Amino acid sequence: MLAVVVIGIFLAHRTRFGNQVYAIGGNATSANLMGISTRSTTIRIYMLSTGLATLAGIVFSIYTQAGYALAGVGVELDAIASVVIGGTLLSGGVGTVLGTLFGVAIQGLIQTYINFDGTLSSWWTKIAIGILLFIFIALQRGLTVLWENRQSSPVTRVNIAQR
């Protein structure tokens, strides 16, 4: 799995494909106007996602030594929370693979603490992850609004000809 992370970092930050993905995530219309084929890049993103989901399913089946199709039900919240806690914006265009890895580590620490404590129900894991997800989404939204207000504030320009 470490190899997948290293390859993901390389793809995201060192290849043209990674730059196109960030551009489309930021604003698909702008990316299209810059000459990026948003349709083919989106298809390649879905193909990569399918391949990684297949790999995850195989690894999970080996880990559980079973092939039960409904074993991963409920993991969606954990996946989204890991990505958001890692700093990826749900609106797109911002995020890193290492940030997502950090989010997975934080989530793993929470689950491990609740399991080792023994006095808490396993539902507290979902509650804690949900609260963290809410906090991080609110924080991201607040920072986005602050950034947009900062960008749209009028800037006083000095006309060089008036000097």
C-alpha cells in the first residue's frame, strides 16, 4: 500500500495528468478554456478510481479472508472523513495525497483509542468521526469565505503617471 501512496504522490504532483486533475477540480470550465480535455481526463480519473477500488477490494478480501459483498457497507463516511480531515476541499482543486494519509492516521488513532478504552460503544467512533468531519467542513467553508472576501476587497492602486 505504501507503493500506491508513492505512485499517487508522483501522479498528483509530478505529471501533466496530476496538473490537469487539479485544474479540473478547481474549475472545469476554466480548465476547458485552457485547452485541457476535461472529458478524457475525467474518464481517466474514473478509470484510476476503478482500479484503486478493485485493489482495495482485493486487499480487504485477503485481510478478512472472505468475499462477502456487503462487508464494506458504512465505510463511505470513513473514506470521505479521511480525505476532508486531510485537508482536501470538497469543492475540489485543493488537496494532497499526504494530507489524505494524515487524515487516515487521525481516524485510525480515534478508532484505536475507542476500541482500547473498552468502556465506549463502537458507535462512538462514528460519532467522533462525524463531529470531526463537521468541524473540518465548517472550518474549510469559513476559510474559503474569508479568502473570497479578501480577494474581492478593493485594492488601491497608485497611478504612476500621477506622481
